[in-house]
Amino acid sequence: MLIEQNRLLLSRILRDEDNHNNTRIQPTSSTNGYYVMPDFNNSINTFSGRESYTDARAWLKSVEGIAKLHNWPDSFKLEVVRTKLDGPSKNWYIGRTFSSWDSFVDQFNNTFVGSELCTVDRVKVMSNRVQAKSECVIEYFHHKARLCREISLPFNETKQQIVEGVYSHDLCNYLIARTHLSEDELLADINLFVNLKNTRTNRTRLTEPVKTTPNYIGNRKASSDNRDTVQRSITDAKNKPPRDISKVTCYSCGKIGHLASSCPARTCHNCHSMGHSARNCPGLRCERQDNNGGEHVSVLERSPINIVPPYMLDISIKFLNGECTDVQALVDTGSPVSLIKSTIVPYVSGVVPPKSDLVGINGSKLNIVDQFDANILHNDLDAAINLFFHVVPNDAMRNDCLLGRNFLSHPRVNLNVSDGRFVISFKQVENISFDEILSVDYTNYNRDDTDISLNIEDSLSDDIKTKIKKIYIESYVNHERVVSTTDDHRPEIRIILKSDRQFYFRPRRLSFFEKNCLQKILDDMLDKGIIQRSCSEYSSPIVLVKKKNGDFRMCVDYRELNKYVVKDRYPLPLIDDNLDLLRGKKYFTCLDLKDGFHHIYVADDSIKFTSFTTPLGQFEFLKMPFGLANGPSCFSRFIHNVFDEFIRKNEVIVYFDDIMLATDTIERHLELLSKVLMTMKNKQLEIRLDKSHFLKSEVIYLGYCVNRNGIQPNPKNVSIIENYPVPQNQKDLQSFIGLSSYFRRFIPNFAIIAKPLYSLLKKNILYEFGEEQMRSFETIKLKLGEQPLLAIYNPNAITELHCDASSHGYGSILLQKQPDNQFHPIFYYSHRTTESESRYHSYELEMLAIINSIKRFRVYLQGIKFKIVTD
């Protein structure tokens, strides 16, 4: 029935498209009108919406792949996915409007694919993924390898993670002893191990008669009944007729007609020949080690199973004195080092080898008498391979030479397993390929300074752009620093505690991935002189925070320290005051400081308080870190002191490390830029060029888009709000309201619109996101999506205050007449009424709106004449 419905639907779609195009498509001339109807039940799985983001992305790709293969139109794609949605995803689909397939893809990604895990969480998921007892090892391998690829692990670490999660101890030991250069090689060895193990497991073993163990062993006074039972069992076993050998299956070779004890195909574990056992081996040596009481062996690490037979290799060893010796070497994947007998070595190096922890398979310790480097020659080698050897006594092993994993891991040695046997080949020198080309650092000291790349307004002329670069080079890059009398003392932060109470925290555990990132961060900060190693009695823990670019930032948790710090009360700048200073400005330059807080040093007697612990050691800051309670106040004081001359004239606007230059003419801007850059060079302020913008007509400043016409919400933040999913709980709802409230000045009656949302934040209330809340939710998105524009307040412009009120809430608009002789909004204000205020009379509500609006806009209305408009 479903196939028939889809066939009719496809016919109707094709007929509509033909009528619309008024053109009949010839099948022989084009394939655009040819569609294939697959079996949806087999080709496309049902999507419920409960899958992970990776499964959701894979499902969408499968739909698009089938649609592209069969040349489906957008309308047919939408109809197909509608039939394959179930559960939460079906409820998500109902009520939504998709103008095109791209619209569906965007909304689908925002809802089901958008919430990807951060790198730290993906590392945790990868580390916790281990093979279950009944899980197929091949299925585990592919899943674990995919998780490793998602966090871009190199293969050597990927192999380590895969092997650590393997359930079989035998397989783990086997893979550790092998050398692999890619996932395919690792998977091939896993398949080989599984196949060999299955072959041995599937062999039919001879069922031996059950031997009854007398229960009087260990208790000589057993009852007479038990003795009689045991005696009958023994008698029955003796009287049992002999087995028919012709029907017996050998569990060694799997053939019928003989027992494993007399199997002609059995393999000797000593010489690895067929036809006899190790006990009757004709080549068995009689020597035994008298001191250790055990047989000498050539492998250094015991392997639970013998996967492949030993491999002998005829080589020539060329020593450093020029002598060359031909030997037959045993290739051993279980040995991490290469060994050679002392009788083979023509000389002794005289170097006393370090104490060795190498042991044989029987646990006996190996005595290393010498160590040296030598060249290995082979008929298939065009050039010698240099290898490091350990020299052992003659009675330590049977073979003259043993080649371990340091030989197998050489880039010119290839090791493969074919039919259960080693196959070793060699690469020629000219054919060696490297997976990675190491980066070469090059510093061009003759670099032309005019090549400096600055982020300058594209619409400016080339002459203006050249002037800006010239000003930057002359006033900042090549400017000679002028030291004033006030620069004698470096800026410092002093930490004063309320009490002498000491505190200390143990380091928090980190994953291996986080430790690697932390090590790089600490090394970089040590090299730059930002931190030093510490032995302070104070200590705070650290937290690794992910940046926007995916890297990590180390933050120290100074909450315990901040409890006892005497607070610095220097006033911090207000965002609204800074925005008001941009009135009438047309050209903007934003300068961002590099490592702003690190421009301030920590006082010598306060360094011990900044100490922090990590799994890699204890350190302390020499320059002011983030997280200190007095850090923002100290830095704000420092920046305001540097630019005090410009701030007084309203030429420079400073908000922590964001320095804004705003003027109404280009000439004035270039002049001001030169002065500011020279001041920054004199004060040793380092500029971060990748975040700095020069002479822009529109900039993003403090979360707003600023231009000559006024201010607007930052488009990136608006996009986040527009794509915000439907809140599922109070925490999600609080996040949405907090984000959208930052731009409430742009939305008329914001408080009244959002009142249904606020009602769900009350305590002891059931969270039900109904139709009323959905309308409020979508209205806020729609209002901000219109990119509202607010003019910047002008104390000399004609001002009006428009107020309105209802039982649900009240609001007002501050308007001013602009140069176009029209009134434009400056600020929107709104507030919800309380339960008692909602019962006020209409004129009382209007007066309430007027009074509270004047209070809200007092800083704008005080000292000027303005008109109040109300109904």
C-alpha cells in the first residue's frame, strides 16, 4: 500500500512539474525527468529524534544520497522524510513550514545535529568505550576507531586506545607485540587472530570418560556407602568396552581415525617440525641452565598463545671496527630489543651497560654484558640498516642473534603475516615515504614592514589604506619608546588577605588529551615568563576551558582565595555610557590588547597567593592571572591611567582591553590613531592584530553593531537566538530569557511579550511549554530577526517620551528627532505589572507607566525639556 501511494504521489509531482514548465522532457535526451522508486522500508531507516547527533547527521546524509541517486525533487524529498519520522521527530515536523529542502536541512541540523559534544566530552566518550564481553571485536574496533578519528588522534594513540579497550587479554598482548602503521594493518591482525581462534575453537575434541573423584580424599573416615559408590565407578570404568578408533576425531588436526597423542601432523614446539612432539625432538639440546634451573628462551615477553611460527632471517652484521659476520637471526615480535651472543661480537666497547630489567619467558633475569650499534646487511637491502644491540652471554639463548621490535619498527622494514607465517620485505631508500613533513620555522629578518596585514575598511581608497599602514609602522612598530618619569614603576597588583588562613587543593584529574594540552600551555607560559614553579603553602585548582577555535585555555579557580581578599573598589565602566559616547561618529578603530591582564605584574609579596596545582606540578604567576577578584579593577585603573588624556576629551573609549577610536572625519581619525599608537608603544602595550579593526564604517562593539546611523544587535547573537531550540526545562528557559533580555532595549513591550515565559520560572509550578509560551517564544525571535535600529542619544535633540499601559504591563519609548527631521527610537522600556498593579484603574496604570519610565530614563531626561505623550 505504501509503495502504491508513493507511486501515485510521484506521478502527480511529475505531472505538475511538466505542466509548470510547459515542456515535455524526452527520456532519450535528458535524465532530469527520470525518477526511480526505491523500497523505503529497506533503503531509509526510521528516524525518531532520540538518536545521537552523529546518527542524525548520518541519517540525513543517507536520505540526501538516495535522493541524489534517484533524482528526487524537493517536494518528494519532504514527503519521503515525513513518512520516515516517528516519535519526537514527528512531533517536531508537525506544524512547521518548509519552503524548500534546504530549509528542512537547516532546521533539522539546528534541532538534531546542532548540539555536538565538545572535544573534552568526546574524549571522555572515547576513553569509556570498551568492548563488552559478548560484543564482536570487529564491531568494537570500527566504533572505537571512529571515535578516535572524531578527535583527530594520531594512529599510535588510536592503536593504544583500541588495544586498551579490547576484552580479550590474549588479543591485547598479541596486538601490543605487533607493529602497525595504519588502521588497516591493525584490523588485519585482529581478523587473523579471530580466525585462528575460531578455527581452534570449532575443532571437535574427544570426549573423555568422566572420572569420579572420591570424596574421601582429604577425609579418611568417609562412610562405607561412599567407598562402595567409588568402587563401583572404578569397576564400571574397567569393564567398559574399548572405543572404536576408526570413529574417533583428532582434536589436533581434525581428521578421523587416530588420537591426538599419535597424530602424524602434530607440531614440535622445539624445532617446529611436524611428525613428533617436543619430548621426542631429535634436535632437543640437553643443556640446561644450572643456576636458574630453567630452559633458556629467546623471547623477552611471554605471549599467551603462539599465533605465528618463528621467522629466521639470514643477515650480515657489520661492526664499527669494519669486521662483518654472517648470522641466522630469529625475528621475535615479543622482544622490545635486539640481542646478540657475546661470541659473535669481535670486541668489547668498554662501556658499562646500565642495569637491565630484561627477563626471559621463564622469569630469569638477562645479564647484559655490553651494548653497541651495528649495521645490518641483507641481499634485498640496497643500504645498511643501523640497529642497537644488547650483548648477552652465550648460554642466554639458542640463536646467535635475535631481532626485536626495534628492528621491525624501522621505516625500511615491512612485516606482514601470510598463511600464518611471517613475511619480511625491505623498502629501498628512494621509495621511503613519510606521513608528515615537519614544519620548518623561518624568520625573515629582511622582511619589508609594508607587508604588515591590517584589517582596514575595504571601501577606503588605496591612498588612505597606505597612510594607515604607514602610521602603524612609524608610530608603533618602528617608534622608539619614550620613557617618562611615571614609567619608573611597573604596574602591579597587590593581594591583601583579611586573615592568615592557609588553603590548599589537590590537583584535579585530567584525561590524557587534556594533559597534553596542559603541558603545552604550561611550557608556553614558562617560556614567556608568565609563571614559574612554586613551593607556596597556598594553592588553588585549575580548570581547562574550551575556546571558540577548539583550543583550551587554562583557568585557575581562585574562589577560595577571593573569599579572603580585601576588595579593590575602583569603578568599572558601564556599557550604556560607552555606547552614548559614539553619537555622531562615522569612523571607528578597535584595538585589542594581546594578553591584556599580563601587562600587569604580581607584587613580589603576593606571588605566593597565586599558586596553583596541576597533575604536572605546582606553579605560580609572575604576571596578573585571570580569576582574581581585584583583577578587573586593577586592569581598568591601569588602562584608564594610560589613556587618561584621550578619555577626558572623549576621543578614546576604553572598556577593559577593548580600545575604541571614534571620529567624524578621516583626517581627525588618522591624527588620533598616530597619537594613540605612540602612547601604546611607550607604555609597552602589545596589540593583537587579528582582533583589531582600522577605520571601519561599522564595527561590533560590546555585543552591538555600531555605525553612523546608530546601534543594532550583533547579527551573530541574533542568529543564536533565532536558532535557539524550544526550552525543555526551566534552566533552558532561563538561558533563553537571559540571552534575549540583553537586547530588550530593541523590542517594544518586551516584558509584556515575555510574560508567559516568565510565568514558568516561578517556584513550585509545573513546567508546561504550551501554545501561549510558544507564541511568546517565536515573537521574540521574530522581533530581533528584523534587525531593529536605535539612534544614539543626543542631549541637544528634541526629545519625547511615549508611554502606554495595560493590566498585563506597561512600557515606553524614548524618541528623539534626528537630522532627517523624523523621530527615531533611542530606547524601549517595559515592565510587567504585579498582581496588585494589574487591578489599577486605567489612568492609574498610565501614571505608573509615566513615573517608572521617567525613573528609568532619568539620566537622559534630567536637565532637558521633553514632551510626555500618553493616551
